[in-house]
Amino acid sequence: MRLSELSERSGVGTATIKYYLREGLLHPGLRVNATRAEYDGSHLRRLRLVRALIQVGRLPVATAREVLSHVDDDTLGRTVRLGAALWALPQGPEADEQAPETAAARAAVEQLLEALGWATAREIGTLSPTYRSLVSSAATLIRLGYPCDVSYLTGQARLMHQVAVQDLDMMETYPTESEQVEAAVASAVLYEPLLMALRRMAQEEESARRYGL
């Protein structure tokens, strides 16, 4: 398809597509002549992902480019490739290592991972920004006096594991590894707000069931 058709089918203006091409967010089309290139379904997919990252996730162009570089790195195994792309997404604030609650939070997270049998997460440990974000969140709960016991966290983590199973089941419906990683990254940006809304709605329903309106 020509650039104009790509624009029409994707809903992205031609000037924006050209900008994404210049910034390396979209791979070049097949050059037909000096002034024309042809585009295909892979460009439509990539434009959806770029829109998710920039328009929904509010990522700076440089961060989006880093995420996409990991998505496209087929020298990595699928788990490392996906992990690298997800790690490049914005994370929560880092914990204050001088604060006493940080040590307590890290101990709670280690107990949690051991209880769950999540060996990969334990092995990667502080290399993972996700691990550090979890410690920071737990430290905040401890500092403000909210419950952060391992039994509660274990229940929440097991629910999230069920979500992860659904996520990867959906991801595996895509035919190629590149498309699968693209789908997983888009899911991280687009579905996390959906999950938060569903959790709040479920709390409203459960409150009404227990206590009435």
C-alpha cells in the first residue's frame, strides 16, 4: 500500500508517519522508486504499537525507540526479548535505600517470591526494575502503616499470575515471535488501566453484595 493508504487505514496522518520513519519508530517501506515506497501489514501493526506507547502510554520518543529496539532484537530469546522491552517502559519510583522500611519491604518481597516459587524473579532480583518497583511500593505501604503482610501479597500475586497466563495465551495466538512480543508490550500499556478499572468495579460490586447500597 502507498503512504496515503497506510495513513487512511491506520488513522495516523502522513506527516506523523513520516516523523515516525525519521525517528526510527517505524521501519522503512519497500522502495519502489526515488519518491515512492510500499508498505504492508507489518507497518499497520507497528503504527498501532507506536500509538499505544506515545499517545496512550505518554512515552517520550526516545523511550519508545528503546522499547521498540528490544521488540525487534531477534538475537534474544523470547523471554529476554520481552523482558528487556518491558523493563524499558516507565517504572515506579525507586525506594529510598536509607529508609528502614526499605529493608523490611525487601525482606517481605523475598519471602513472597519464595512462597510463590518464582525462581526467575528471585534470580534476577535487583537487576529488574519491576522488582525494585515492587520493593518501593511495599516500602510505601509499610511507611504509611498499611497492611503489607506476605499472605496478602501472595494472594494478590497469584491472581496476577492468572492474568499473566491469559496474557501469554493471547500473545501466542499471533503467528510470529515479533508479533507476539509486540502484542505483549501493547498489552502492558493498554490493559493495565483496564485491569485497574476492573478491580475498582469489582470492589464496588463486592461492597454492594456485602453491605448493600
